Amino acid sequence: MLQQELMVLGQYVAYTGEDVPVREEPPRPGRPSTLCHGHPGRITDPMQEHIIADWVGIEDTPFSWANGFSVTYRGGPCPGLDPLTEQEYELRKDRIARGLHPFTGANAVEGSPGQ
């Protein structure tokens, strides 16, 4: 879980929830079709009641500008997000660009780049 002191603009984070399909009409080739466990992002709005992150590869979808995360209690941690180092963020970003799962490095999920 992301601790309060790391809820800052630009903080690198990983999504820790269940995989969620990204539905786009029309579908765009070469983009992730799933916001998956371990997906990297950066906080763009650190408001504790609705933390927003830009998710790699799907920056212009509602996942990046409308779906937010909330702390469990005022001053508490935020479930659904884990902190990442810049190095880990870049590694996962590169994996997505190569069509691999961002966390495991395994073959990409259906519809991801490289498939």
C-alpha cells in the first residue's frame, strides 16, 4: 500500500488490484488491453480522497483521468497502489512497450503491444 508520505505529484506507482480490461472504441493496436496487476504509472493528482495516476500505455483513457484511489482513513495508506522506484517504473514501462507483462515479464496479455 502507498503510504501518505509518498502520495505526491509524480510518484511512481504500481497498480495492485485485479486485472481490468481496457475497453476502447475503436480498439487501438499496440496499446495494452488490460490494466493489470503491477502496471506502472505516475501520480498526477495526489488528493487523498481521489488519487489519480497516468498508467503507461493508456494515459488518455478513463483509467488515467477518472478512476481514482482513496486512503482507508485520513492520513492512512492507500490500497490499490504500491510505490515504485524510477528504475522499476522504467523496467515495467519497457516491458509493456515490448508486449510483455509489466510485472512478470511473461508474454503479453491478449491485445497488448507485440501481440
